[in-house]
Amino acid sequence: MFRNVFLKSVYDARRGLIGWSIAIAVLVLLECALWPSVRDMPDLKELYQSFPEELRKFFNLEAMTTGAGFLNAELFTLLLPALFLIYAIGHGARALAGEEERGTLELLLVTPVSGSRIILDKALALAVSVAALGCTLFAATSIGSLVFGLGISVPEAAGGALALTLLSIEFGVLALAAGAVTGRRATAIALTASAATAAYVVYAIGLILPLFESWKPYSPIHQAFHDGPLGAGLQLSYLWLIAGTVVVLLCALPALDGRDISTAHAG
């Protein structure tokens, strides 16, 4: 039915992607609907000033008097990244480790397609799926801003969606690579989730404690969230997210070399 692994992988992900897209769109629109009530609250700035300094810095509460700042604090710096990472890491872990656990990886290994091409096609399918989720986020943010008056421009909405997309693809490819090496979906998820958690901890500590501020640029979370992500524009730090994805993918390409039916279920 399909000529290559890429198209088959995209087709297999369609139902889950549709469900995730609907959930993301509903979440963003519901949050946007709250903005008029928050905007019209009296003494809003004074309320935010009453919060502890560490909390204000972490969520950039001073910026919550604008629509972009409100969505950054409410969605784009915690909840949405978590949801995007859950989707991408789960997708990446299933891509190869899931195939091996189901016993379908051997069907790919007996084809003339090389192991590196299989990994590349799976990674491209992952990137397309996450990008589709990012497009849904962009559309929902733009529509929500227009309907509920958040004042978020189209470039700002696109920048926020791009940041989450690039971040999620990087960790999704890491999960795919871990799955290719270990052959275990649970192990791939655990390793990648630990890496994402560590990156977030480095980012959070750097925000709160000046002593560790110099660590922030090394965190993919900081590279995606720097000055935003909504309203940040195109950041040079996004290149680090792309570079990290490429490096992980290149390291993973040889993982299936020498694998065949007899080794597909090894271990």
C-alpha cells in the first residue's frame, strides 16, 4: 500500500495525531477565553507583585498583563511543553522499540531498505507529526487571540509554536534513538524523560539562583523558551535545537546495522 517506511509511519500515526490536535486546540482556546476576565481584574499588577520573587521570575509574571505574557505563563512554559514532550517521546519510543516489541521490526529488516534508511524515515515521520501538532497550536493561538483580544500577532504565534515543535522533535528523536539501541520502549521513554527533566531542572535553577545562571544556555528548554517563547521572534538558540536533533539522529543511524530476523527479538 505504501512505497516507503516514512509514508506508512505517518499513516499509522494519524489517529493519535488527530486526537492530540483536538485536545491542544481546545486547551488553548479555553485558556484564551479566560483572558478578558484576567485583563479586566483591578490591581492586576499589584497582585502579581505580591507573589514571591522566585515565582515571578520563573513564570515571568510581570509580563502577564499582556496577552502573550499571559499565555506564556499559563501554557507555553509548562503545560504545553509537557504535552508536546509526552507526545513526541511516546511517538519516538514506539517508532522502533515498539515495532521490535510487537515483532513487526523483522518485517522491515527483511526488505532491501537499509537500517539507516529505516531510522531516517521513522525520524522524518516523527518530525512531520510533531510539526502538524505545532501547526494546530499556531492556528489555535492565532484564532484565540483574534476572538478574545489577546493581541498576539501571527509571527508571535508562529514563533511560539516553532519553539515547542523544535524542542519536542529533539527529544522525540532522542527517544527514537534510545529505542533503536535498547529495543525496549519503556527504557527509551525512561531515558528520554529523565533527560528532559534534567534539562528543565537546569533551566529552572538558572532562573531562580544567580549562581547557576550560566548553566541555562546548555539546556534545550532555555534554548526554546529564551525571551518567550511567545513574542520572542526567531532566536539563534533555535539552531542549537536543530543541531542537537541532527547529532542525535546521526548517532542513531548505525543502530540497526547488522540486525536481522534472528536478532530482532534478542534480549
